[in-house]
Amino acid sequence: MENHIFDSHCHIQFPAYATDREAVIERAIDSGIKMIAVGTQKSTSIEAINLAKKYPNIIFATIGFHPNHLSENWHHDKNEQGENQKEVFNYQDFNKLAAEKEVIAIGECGLDYYRSSKDKILANTEQENQKEVFIQQIEIAEIARKPLMIHSRPSNKSSDAYLDSLDILKKTKFSLSVIFHFYVGGIEITQKLVEFGANFTFGGVITFSHDYDEVIRSIPIDRILIETDAPYVAPMSNRGKRNEPAFILETYKKIAELKGISYDEVIGIVGQNVKRIFNI
Ligand SMILES: [Zn+2]
């Protein structure tokens, strides 16, 4: 059986690729790459499903509501959505989308304390809102029997958002797989999450920063996935440019180097991880 290279978290449906999306996808396909297009609100979730329909068994979709979209000062990123696409989380809409067969996970959802408001009271309200919407998405994932693609990011030099996420996962008794995307935790919190059974994805940042080396060495290889988070954070050789799935090979090589195994072994093992976790 042929081994495929998986980009476990990218946003190939975003307007960042409006003018050349097909060419970008072709370049990925030519390199043997399959992609998980991750939704960040209703509009980008539906666009991810549409792409998965267009490229069956090459692109897979997730649907979710990103915690940063719950801030008082809604942050507009022109790479992510057009003007005036501010949304309010609607449980029923997402619950319906979750049942679509192209949808393999729920998220990105979670807790982002990194971009919390400076004002303490406002920050508290935002975090409470994030928790509430995270819990609702956990419920949707449980009903759909699909894993969770988690975006949680702690405030500076802290593990707060990871600890709160873990607490919520335990309290809700979530019974399926969880994946912490763009993982930035330290050794101690990583041990706790590994014990819980979590999986982790790493992106291009590990090719130009040594901050993640020790944590990656400490995580069992059967819990590791690899992502681009494209269009964001391109790996070293394209640093600062728009990222795309075809750039992911460099990050696979970096994981091979850190784990002391061959590039082919990483492709084989990570491919098996993706198939097991997302049931594809
Ligand atoms: Zn993302």
C-alpha cells in the first residue's frame, strides 16, 4: 500500500488562495500529500466541506468555531474571511454540519488566552464565553462520534489554557480522540496531556526554532501528527511567505531528525496515526 503524507491541519479553503487554489492543491497532490482543511467559523467550515466534496479522499474537512472569534474586538484576518463575515456561534448549524460525511473532526475549537483582552474583567468574560462554546462543540463531537481538533493557546509563559482544556475534557467525559494543534506546551503539561491520551500536531515553526525539540522528543511517536497551518507560519526555507501544504516535507524531515528515525518511517507512522485518529 502506498504511503501518503498528511497535512493534518491547513486552511486551503481560505481567501489566501483565492487566485491560485487549484494550482496549490495540484502541487500538494503531485507530492503525494493529503490534506485536512480546518474550519474556523461557519463560512470557512462550509467551504472546507465543499473542497472535500471536490477532492474526495484527498481533502478532508473539519468544522468548528475558533475561540478568537468570541472576543469582544472581533479580529478580522483578510487571509481567513471576507469583510463583514462576523459570526455568532450557532449550535444547531454546527450540529448539522458535523453529520456530513466529509467531516472527519470537530474544530478548531478550544481556549485561546494568548490574545485575551488587556482588561481583566473583559478577559474573564471572554474566557468564560470560550469555555461555554468549547463545551458545546465537545457535545457536538460526542454526538457525531468524531475527534476534536483543539486550538488552545496559553497566555505567556503559562499552561493555563491547556490546563483548563484538560479540565473541561475530563469533566465532559469526552470519549473520542483529541488533537492539540500547533502545540506549544512545556514538558510538564505535555506529560499530563500524554497521560490523558492526547495527540499533538507540530508545524513549520519547529524547523526554525529549537524551543520544541525537547517536548517533541518526550512525546511518543504514535501521538504525533504534522501540519502546515497554511497559509500561516511557513517552514524555514519559505519563512515569511504564504505557506502551503507542499511545504510540509521539511517539517516531516525535522521530526525524523528529532526522533532519530528515517524520513520514510515518519511518513509511515504519522500516516497510520492520522488514519487511526480520524478513522479514514
Ligand atoms: Zn488553524
